[in-house]
Amino acid sequence: MIFHALYPTSFKNLNLTIMKTLKVVAGLILLLALTSNNSYSQPVREVFSNYYELYFDCLNQNLTGTLTVERITINNHKQIHHYGTLIGQSDGLEYYAEMMTNIQDKNNWYDFGLKAITQTWPANYHIYRNGTLIAIIHFSFHYTVNANGEWSSYHGDAFECNLVSEGRFK
């Protein structure tokens, strides 16, 4: 009889102790999650405009104009997006150009201004006329940043231009 009378009380106390412990552990986990800050997890976003003069042999002309450049760096990964209107120097028409590239490499993007960095990667420009894709330009892009964080070389080469017609390459 005594065992049955004590059992519910001690079992209830055990449950209360476990619940209090779980609440404290959950609170600590939440506190650690909110206060931990990995600097590599915070994106670094740069947006600027840059003037371009690009020759596209498949269009048989230079396209010139100012494009918006957006660079986002997060966790040693860089995404670069160029977009804007270019003017055909032969036909005077407006073209919309867009380039997106993702770069993840052995260099540490957070070392800008601390040591020299050189990088090469492939990219593509999509060229639109009146909202329709008319050309895709494939190229390699190279840059060098010196130890002061200055861009000493920034250029593309090995261009291959493909006209697009009815969803297919010409």
C-alpha cells in the first residue's frame, strides 16, 4: 500500500525534473543558435555600373553601353550578374544583355586587399532584342587583384558567339 501511495508522487517529480532539464537545454540551444555568428555566412554584396564595349562577330558589330554589375560573395562562393542595355554601333538598335556566372574556387574571396588573387572562369552573355533571345556569347573571363585590393586586370577573351533562331543555334 505504501508503494502505491508514493509511486504517483515520485513519478510526477521525476517528470517535472526531466521537463525542467529539457527546457533549460532547449533554451541553451536556442541561445547558442542566435548568438553564433560565422563571418563567412554573411553575404557581401557589391553593386556598381561599368561601361562596356564588346565586339560580337555573330552580330557583326560592337555593342556599347553601361551595364549594372552585381557581385555577391558568400561562403567563399562568388556570383556575378551583369545586366543592362547596350547599343549596336552599326545598326543603332538597343540590345538587352545579361550575364550570370557562379564561381567557387581555391582562392579565398575574403583575401581581397590582403594578398594577390588571379582567377579565370567561363561565362555566357545572353543578348536579347525586343524581349527575344537572339544570341548567346560564350567566353572566358580573367582578372587579377593585387595585394592592395586593386583590380589590375579585368577582361574577357576566347569569345564564341552563337545566333539563336527559333530556340536553336544557327
